Amino acid sequence: MQGQNLTHINDDKVNEVLAHTGLSVLLITSTWDGHGIIMRTLLEGLSNRYTKVFFGVADVEASPRICKVFNVTNPPGLLLVKDGELIERTTGAVGGSSIVEMIERNS
């Protein structure tokens, strides 16, 4: 489950995310969310820098289960999950430097 760029998470892949060992950075967004589009681009760049971190993106309409599992009500939401446990979350737009700090703090 490691690799470059973002893995698209749908309800079928939620268990895979929860079973992942190590740090996962998940963006919960929607097709109509402008901030989520910008954050998706930031995460794609960071996925090349942090190759041991799993990066995923889930659309609230395509993956309502992940929203329920992590109690996400409004996109965008950024979740840091380590070994299947939610360790940090943000809501709203987050800049690249803040995302880097979150990854560094939790790696």
C-alpha cells in the first residue's frame, strides 16, 4: 500500500486503510470542494517526498463509510491514521507547511 501519488479510497478499501501498518494521510473531500482540490495537489507532491507514508483521498459521496468510521461531517478533512488508529485530524483548508509538520510530528 505504499507508493507515489494518492490512492483513491472507496468503501471497499476502508478495511485496507485500517489494516495498514504505519502512517496514513487521508484527505476526505468532494468533487465540488475547491480547497480539497488544492490539498489533493499538495498531497500528490508530498507523496513523492514521504515514500513510506500512505496517501489516500476519499470522496464523501463515493465513500460514506470512511466518513462514518472517522466521523467526518464537512469536507475537506485531513486525517492522520497510524496503525489503524486516528491520531490527528484537521478540518478546512490546510497549507503545505502545516501538512509537513503533521507528517513529521507523527512519523
